[in-house]
Amino acid sequence: DLNHPLLTTPQSLATSEWTLDYPPFFAWFECMLSYAAVYFDKEMLSVQNLNHASQMTVLFQRLSVIATDTLYIYAVYQCCSCVNGKRGGKDLLESPPFVLSVLLLWNFGLLIVDHIHFQYNGFLFGLLLLSIARLFQKRYLEGAFLFAVLLHFKHIYLYVAPAYGIYLLRSYCFAQNNPDGSLRWRSFSFLRVIMLGLIVCLVSAVSLGPFLVWGQLPQLFSRLFPFKRGLCHAYWAPNIWAVYNSLDKMLSVLGLKYQLLDPAKIPKAAMTGGLVQEFQHSVLPSVTPLATLCCTAISMLPSVFCLWFKPQGPRGFLRCLVLCALSSFLFGWHVHEKAILLAILPLSLLSVERSRDAGNYLILSTTGHFSLFPLLFTTPELPIKILLMLLFSVYSFSSLKALFR
């Protein structure tokens, strides 16, 4: 029933705005939430009811985020069991598991993105962290299954898929190494490859099958990868393309000032107008989606090669995952500010085990969290975001300093 506010059919899901940013599993997730939302405020379920606001809507949003965060809390518990708890002082508050639990559960970026800006990133990162924990526990098939499910919830996690693919192939499909650490080719297991393939295929069939039956796959993929949104988000993420845009803007201003450019051919504030749209650069060559893909892939290659030729176990995989996330953040197409959390949260696991990683974490978390400030832009939110970030930053510096003396 296309007129029903709950939008429960695959056809209505694919033709609604609900699947504009998310793969099918997230659309189904929102449909299930709508069954609870109807008891709070039916008007919020109307697709045409734009800018609807009510106290019951806010209450539902807050309670639903809190409820789904239980998965994130469980994932943090599993991750804390994977770190070395012998480092630090005798005090429980200075132990690596406790410090890690605070860095993850009270992460400033996730707090403002989910509980103030309002989204459901908590349970998505819960799936990611739980998948990482399963790989640390050598439960490879469970980790692969969780990551496959995660991909069908949010396709932004495709950026860290190379780390998963190489690690599972290197550490699971090849069962043994030579004494010098090199690959023992004879240990390759076709059965394990088939098991991994079946997991991916079954999850994909459950996710995409209904849309295939309804003939909506082309429309679904066109909405999942909307390249016409432009190179940068309305609020620029602090990556290489922000520098590129700024340089182009500076050159255009100088060109107009010294009459080197024709004013009639220069677009007016195209990329600084705060709109999500395609635009052409004024002086520098315009960047295409293919160019960003190539830059992202090239920047990932060193970490992926290192994971294959010099594996260092689960921690080597985690290091590669962080670098893949950073590569996508620096060079990806239409990157959101919140994408930096994809690197900050996994890096938290490494920060409590080695002082060098702790230093990298402090730099990345401080600058990355500061870049999220534009998400909260109203005057009453200014002291809130400053205070929250100060509290988290002070704890991060003091706890990691105490951990590594």
C-alpha cells in the first residue's frame, strides 16, 4: 500500500526518500522503527510532512538511539576483552580496558553526531567493533558475517573492505606461514574461500533479493551512489579537496583582481554557497568521481601491501583498517565530516597498547573532533560542544599519559 505511512513494501521503500543514503538493511531498520514511532507521533511517518517537529518526535528519536546503542555497548565490552590489561598501574582506572571503554563509550564525536545531531551511527559502529573483536578472537566467519551485514546497512564501510578482504584471505584462507613469516602457498584452503563466499552471497541475497524481484535495483544503486551531489559536502570535510577548492578560489580571486580571468566565465560562489551540488572549478581542473577513486585506491595500496607481505596479526589488520579509513576521508568523493569517526574509533583500540599509537590517536581525535563543530551551529549549542570536547580531550590526554607513564 503506497499510501500507508509505514512504507513496508520493498517497492515503496525503493521509491521513497528513505533509501537515498542507505542500503536495504537500513531501510528495513527504519521501517521497523516506524512501527514503534506510530505510538509516539503518526505525523513523523508521513514522507510529505517535511520539517515536522514535536516533543514526542524528539522523545522517540532520543529513546530509539539509546536503545540501539546497546549493541555498541556490547561491542565495546568485547573489544575491551581483546586488549592487554597488564599495562598501566594497579588502579583499575588506569588499566587499558577501562581507558578504552571510556574512549569508546564517551567518544565526543559519536555523542554529538547521534545524540544531538541525531543519527544512528552508534549501532553501526557497534557492528564494526564487534566484527573487529571477532577477528581478534579468531572467529573469522563471525567477523566476516558481521561486516557483510554492516555493508548492507551503510555502504560507506566499503572503504575499509580492502583491509577485511586481504586479512581474511591472508590469515584465514591461508592457514599457515613459513618460519620466516612468508606465505605458505600450499596451505591455501578452497573450502574456507567457499565458506566466506557463501556468507557474502547469502547476506547480499537477503538484502537485495526483494529489490531484484521488484525490478528496483537500478534505482536503488543510483540513490546509493549519487555522484551528482558534488565533490564536497555542504560543510567541507578537512581533506585534500578542501585544500584544492581553497586554492582554486584563491587563484580565481587573484585572476579577477589582476584581470587575468573573464568575470563572465567565473561561477559566483559555486562551491562556497553551502549547497550540495555539482560545480566546476574556476582555474584548476575539475575533479571527477573516477579521479577521487584512483587517488583513494593509490593511497590505500601501501597499507594493503604491508598487510599481505608483513602480516602482524589482528593488530596489523586494525592498523590497515585505520589507514584505509583515513585514505577514503582524505581523497573520497563527497566526504562527510563524520566520516573521520571511521578512523578515530578503531584507532582507540591501538592507542591503549602502544605509546606511538597513543600519540597518533591524540592528534587525530583532537583535530577530527574539532572538525565536527559545524554540525552544531546554533548559539545555545556553542558552550555545549566546547565543554564536551574539552572534557573528552582532557581525559584522553591524562589517561593515556598515565597509562604509558
